Amino acid sequence: MSANTTALKHLTREQVLSYIYTHRSTTQKNLKDDLELSRPTIIQILKEFEDQGFICKGDPQESTGGRRATSFDFAQNAKLAVGVELLSSHYEIVILDLYGETICCKRYELPYQNDSNYYIQVCHSIDTAIAEAKLSPADILGVGIVLQGLISTDGTQVVYGKILGCTGLTIDCFTDHLPYPCQFVHDAEAATMDELWQSPSLDNAIYINIRSNMSGAIIVNRQSLKGTELKSGVFEHMTIVPNGNPCYCGNRGCLDAYCSTQALLKKGEALSDFFHQLRTGNTAAKARWMSYLHYLALAINNLHMFMDCPIILGGTVAQYLQGSDLKLLHQTIQDNTAFPTERKFIKVTCCPGSPISRGAALPYIKRYLQTLLGEDFRL
């Protein structure tokens, strides 16, 4: 078989599998009509895919007078990926199928400790979640572990982890106890991965992840921009008030010190309680919110001057934001920017309730699908 023939056959296989993945279920007739392939070619490819476990027979189609056609479904549970988020008070585990749909999601109330017993317990919880979902360990593509900290380019080390006190942590703490590939993922990068997965038309954006501590990511051509020393999205530490409030990084006046939820809330106050007060007309809560939005608008204007693209607000605050808040942010920027625009460029994340651990699992799914569907397949 010539090289050209082999390449054409490979391309045809990718084309067929991409079609089935996109449509989730199809028939021989659909493939023949839409892809303009011969019936013998389709039959041969479908048999190979079924033997390899990429597809499976689905329910027979409605009869149109003759024998009911057999449908073929993409085997979305053929491979799975695990995402884990480590937080100061607890950790969360999700398992996703090849469509990025959640098989299970579990939360474990165990405070973070940078010691071997903690990591062994997390690994045990991962194994237990897989077993309870009746999944085969052989089908697990890998485990992504997301945390608040800067991660090495290869995902094997936490190079700056002051929030959790885990600077220098290596992936061995997990791979020593799990039979799967593992990698660390920065929390804002994980959030953007989920955003991109659920927003196929999004190409460029600035993602602001507002939680107890802030983080951020810059999306360029559907990829998180990492930069030379992994600091391209660390705009939570840009100075917005010279010699202002102290930040955990050691400097003063950082955005995090003014626009994290810690900066917004009183000690012991829940985010839900604050927004309940705000929405029911509490004047003190409104004053705090107006001050908060002032600094957030200042930061958004600076970022938008740097990169003219959508600004996406995510994190725990996202589920409480209303259209009136975005309108106020836009108006504040309009009143203070050098280049006003009527275009509404600030929006709330499309997945405000999704756990960030989803974004830690998605890279494994994306890489696997690209081996099946081709590097150019848009995910």
C-alpha cells in the first residue's frame, strides 16, 4: 500500500469517527450521504471502530417501511479522566467521560496538609470514587490535580504555592500511589479549560477567577498563554493602589488585596449572606459593593487596554453576579477610560456552578480525542 493510500485511509477514518463523535449517534446511510463514502468503506471502518471499542451499536432507528437501520454510537465511556481540586478546607474529585460529561462528583471535608498522609488519603479517595462508579482503572486516561499556585511547564511541580504552603511540591506525592499519569494544573488555567470546552466559539479572552484569593489566565487562540516564567496570567498581583493594602505575596496594593472575596467579606461572613444583604437593600453592603466594583473596574479597564478581548468573570463570585452589576462595571469604565466603547465586553463565565476540578481532567480528554479525531479537530 502506497504512502498516499495509507494517508488517505487514515484521513477517512478520522473523518468518520469525527462525524460520529460530533453527532453522537449515526447510521451507515447518514455516513454515506453526508461524507460521500462508499458503503463497503463505511462497513469496514465501522467494524474496525467497533472492534477497537471506539463505537458501539445503539438502538435501531424508526422503520421507514423496510428493515430498521442500526445506529452506531460513540463510546463516550471508553476512556475517562479524573480531576481533583485541593483547597484549604476540603478537596473535590470529578470523573469525566469523553464528552466532558460528569460521571461522578464528590467532596471530602479534609483540611489540606502538606504531608504524605494527606496525599495518601486523596489517592485513596480517587481509587474509591473510580471503584464506586464501577469503572475500570484501565480506562482512566489520567488525573489532573488543580490548586492555587504557579505550576511548572511540565505540570510536575508547584513552583509557587504560598496560599496552601506547598511550594516545591512534586507530582511524586500522587504518582507513588496511583497507577495513572498525573499532572498539576493552575486553578485559573483549569477554569479556562472548562470555559473553552463549553464555549466552542471562544478564541481570545481574559479570565478573572474571583475566589477567596484571585487568579487569572489569558486565552489566546484557545490556549492559556503561559509566558516565559508562567506569570502571564498573574494579574491579581498587579498594583492598583500604590502602598495600599497588604497582599499575601508580600507587596502592597495588589488587585487581590482589593477584589478577592476575602477583601470583600467581613471575617466569618459567607458570600451568600453578603449578597443576600446586598440584594435586599442593606446600605452598608451596598457601600462595600460599590467600593469593590470601583477597584474591579479599574483593573478590568487596565487589562482591556492591554488586550482588547472579552473579559470573563469566574470563580465563586460569578454565580451571584447580575446584569445590573455588569452594567455598573461597564458604565464605571466608560466614565474613566481613555477610549470609551459601547461594546459590552464583560461577561460572566458560562459555567458558574462547575467545579474547577473539571478543567483539570479535560486536558487528558482533549489529548486523547485529538489522537483519534486529528489535531485540527476543534475542541
